[in-house]
Amino acid sequence: MLDVGCPNFGFDAKSEIENLKTKIVRFVLKVRKINMDPLISAASVLGAGLAIGLGAIGAGVGQGTAAGQAVAGIARQPEAEGKIRATLLLTLAFMESLTIYGLVIALVLLFANPFS
């Protein structure tokens, strides 16, 4: 019978994954100053969650509305499809950049907290 399992390359994959997880946790704990005030830490986590959550919700609603209006515009005037599509893509890129700004703010609050 042919064995089609994972080949053995001389190391145990499970132990390597656990070792990598341990290294990542140690790095995050080292970067994230554990001696921070618990209230500041809790507020930072809450602020990071709100920054990502509200940024994603706002961008999602805006992108959905813009895409819907673009499809309606193309349906009304098929000859203007190129201009509408170019404007839509540019607008979607600007909306997505706002979500990325929310991610940057969340990462600053979590890892380089200016309030600690």
C-alpha cells in the first residue's frame, strides 16, 4: 500500500510549531511592556478594538454603497463604464486606506503605547 502521508524531514513538525509559538509569545511580551498600569493596558486594548472595528465597519458600509451606486450607474449608462470603474477603484482605495490607518493606530496602542 502506498503511504501518501507527510514526509519525515528529520524534525518533528508539532514540536517546531510549539517552539515557534513560544518564541512569538516571548517576543510580544518583551515588546509589550508588562509593567504597564492595568487601567492603561485595558484602555489601550479597548481603543485598539474600537479603532479596527469602527474603521472596518465604516469602510465596509462605504465600499458597499459606492459599489452599488457604480453598478447602478453602469446599468443606466453602459457607455460610461470605463470612467465609472476608474473612479470607483480610486474611491475604494481611499476608503481602504482609512481602514489601514485604523490598523496602524491599533498597533501603536498595543505595542508602542505612548501612554505607558
